[in-house]
Amino acid sequence: MFALTDGKGAVTNNGPNADARDKHLLIAIDHSEDSKRAVLYVAEFLGGFPGFSITLLSIIQVPEEDFFESGEERAAWLKNKSEETDLLLSNYRQILIQSGFPEDKVLIKSCLGDADSLSGMILSFKCDLNCCTVVVGRQHKSKSEEFLFGSISNQLIHEAKNCAVWVIE
């Protein structure tokens, strides 16, 4: 079970306060310009239109425990990353609200994960929240980088079921 917040600390356990007819979009973000483009695209494309709700999701990729010299260093890193992510989510939420989405239709969620399961975690949240569309920014990788490290957007396109996937260039 997870909790979503409306950016002001109010918690709801079942997604946005959405009418049953609302189309629910999940925007997966990180600290890249690619993610910012995805948020701005949704804001410009759908902002002001009724019938849409948004969840902004950020998965903090946690390095292996042996990356840190101590438990205190790990705890400080997690605290710092969580604060940075909360600020980013709050800023992106404001962009969507200013574009015309009602405040109660734009929720934020952050969680911890590892790099091996990012696409799986995104799709799990998509199912839990009953989203009809997943939106991600396309990261520009060389063919060799994509071969070696994979592509989250590519994995989402191939693994997503019963939803649309928007990959924003």
C-alpha cells in the first residue's frame, strides 16, 4: 500500500479525487531536462481541459549499500535526495496547476527503487492507480549505451498493457 499527497500534505489512498470518467495520466519524472519536457508537454497539451487527473511519480534510485562508507552517510544521502525530489515534484505540480489542472487533480508520489526495476515499478504504479496513460521523457542515449544499459522508455513501450505510453522527445 502507498499514499499519495496533494502537495500540501493531505493524503489519499486511492489516487486523485477523480470522477470515474477522468482519464488518469502517470508522469514518471527524474531530475533530467527530458522529464521537464514531458511535464511541459502535458501542461501545454492538456492543461485547462476537464476530465484529466495527473500523478507525478519519481523513483529515487538508491545505490547499493556498499556504495556508502557508513549507515549515516547512506541516511544523509537518502534525506538529501528525498528533499530534492519533493521540491522537484512540488515545482512540476505547480506548473500543471498553472496550466489549468485543478489542484485536487494533480498528486505527487516518490518512492525508493533500484535501477534494475524502474520500468517495472512505473508499470506497477500505473496498475495500482488505474492510469490510462504513462508519460516519460526520452533520454538521448547512443545505441551502444542503450544496448548496455537499456532504455526505460523502450521497456515501457514493450511491457505496458492496457494503456498508452507517451515518450516525449
